[in-house]
Amino acid sequence: MKEGKLSEDAVRPCMKAYSRKLYLNGKEFHEITLENRAGMKVTALDLGCIITGIHVPDRHGIYKNVVMGYENPDDYLDNPAYFGALIGRTAGRIKDGAFTLNGVKYSIELNYGTNSGQGGREGFDKKTYSFAVNTSESMAAVVFRRTSPHMEEGYPGNLYSAVSYSLSEENVFKISYKAVSDCDTLVNLTNHSYFNLSGDFSKSIESHNLMIASDFYAELDDSSAPTGRLIETKGTPFDFNSMKEIGRDIGFCDSQLLIGKGYDHPFVLREGSGIKARLWDRETGRLMEIHTDNKALVLYSQNYAQGQVIVGNIVLSERMSAALEVQRLPIGRDGTFLEDSVLKQGETFRSYTEYRFGIL
């Protein structure tokens, strides 16, 4: 009897989604891995939905992790810079830690100087989530779920949220957000991963080329909260409508750059379909393109470091990475941009961001 030959599809590795137990300071968590047939991998924790790894190839086919993470996983329990974390209920700063909704004033703890930031002192980045993994012929995914109770961190309403991470065969990593509340509340979810497409976090991010499809950015006050004024990007250091190095204008004598020691600003994304942002490392050829239905993107050029020891036993210094936080506009002075974050009772918040990886 002649031996049969397996088809090409039969011998190809399958899409994978699996988890393992991970103990952080003796407490049990889980690390979830998504892997496609090409070898791209995404790893995340059920603590804060923290993305600990996105491994993608360079032009020579060498895979490296392009998101910043800690050398000692125990450090994710504190994580003051929010490496890879889900941010909620609201991303960015809320001016003076207060907002008024339906005539009621709510106060949130001031954990960012005179403002509240990134969801409060114990925001979504500090919570543990239930999760479920699944695969299909073309996708590997994990869905994280949690209900935030009424008045957690000062926010009204019991808020059910589900966050999906999925990986395709085409090296597209997608984050999908869903939330429902039993009364009017605020929701503005984002992910706070720090990227360096070289895969070497001892190298400056300033040589990376960046494009952001934006005609306006939000002016910040001295506390880094929005003033409510939108400034045209054209002709300023904030013009990234054509690819340019992040460091080209970062040292320009501009009052807005001086506030944050660099870029830490919301950009209003141009409406319509198409690429909203593009990040490229010339040396390795790695390219990341962002597609989203969201309104804004906060560019943070990692202007500060707190002595973190990151993967590779590297002591982090300034501007070794960039966070591209896709979200709604943060809430500023006199409740400016508040309406962008309002979720009405019974309505469903939905949003997605795709990170498409390739070589250029």
C-alpha cells in the first residue's frame, strides 16, 4: 500500500491560545498566550489585562518583543507607569479629580498631582479579570471580563466590561472593548503599551519614524490636563501627518513640549477609514500601523523613568519607548470633552484598535 501524503494544510501548525499559572509575590495569576501560524505571539496577564509581550519579526525574520515589560514579573503588581495595562474607567487625566454628570458632582482621588489620572489610584490596571480563550482557523483570542461596582474609584454605576485580544494569521493584533452600565457613567478605555520596534529597549525611540493622521491636538495646562482648546498641528512640532522621526522636533522651544518634557498630548484623529498612525523602525524594518474607530490618540514619548528594571536587566532611562494610547479625549478644565466619555444607562460602549505589523 502506497503511503499517503499529508496535505500542506494538515502539516501547518494551528493557531494557538493557551494559559499558564503565574505567581506574583506568591499570589496566583495567569499568563495567556496567543500565537499564529507564522510565529507571532502576544502574551497578556489576567492582572490588569496587561500585555507583557508582542513578538514580531524584523526584515531578517528575527522575532523580538516590541513592548516594554519588567525583568521581574512581580513588578507588575505595582507598575506605576502602567506598562501594557488596560486603563479605565477613564484614560488620561480628569482636571481637579471632579466631574458633574446629570447635575451631580462626583469626586475622584487625586493621584496625579491636582488631577485624577488613569482611572484613579486603583483603576482597571490593578484588577483581576476572568478570561476565556478560543481559536478558529484564522484567529486566536482571549476575552477578559469584569464588573466594576457602583462608586468604585468614585464612578457611578455597576459597569460590566469585556475586553478582547485577538491575533490573526496576517499579524494583526486587535483589541475590542465593550461596556454596559446600569446608570449613566463615564467610560474611556485604552491600552497603555510602550513600543520600541527595534526590540532593544536600551535604544532611544527618537529615531523611530511616526505618522499620526491628525489636524489638531489638545492644548494642555501646567498640570497636563486639557484646557479645551484645540491647536492646529500644521507648522508645529506636533505635525506628524507625514512620517518623521519622533526626536526631530522634540527639543523645540515650544511651551506645550516644555509642560511634559516632550510629547504627552492627545491628537484628534482625522475622521474616516484608513491608517490613523504608523510607527516604523528603519534599522529593523519593523512597521506597525494603527486602525481604529476611536477619536483620539495620546502620544507619550516616555519622558520620565522611575528606575524600572525592564526585560534584559536594563535600567530604564527616558525616551526608550513610546506609548500610543488610542482613546477618547481626556476630561479637562470646566468639564471640557466630558461628553466624549459619557455612557448612558443601558447603552453599549464599543470601540476597537488594530495593530497591523509588517516590514518596510
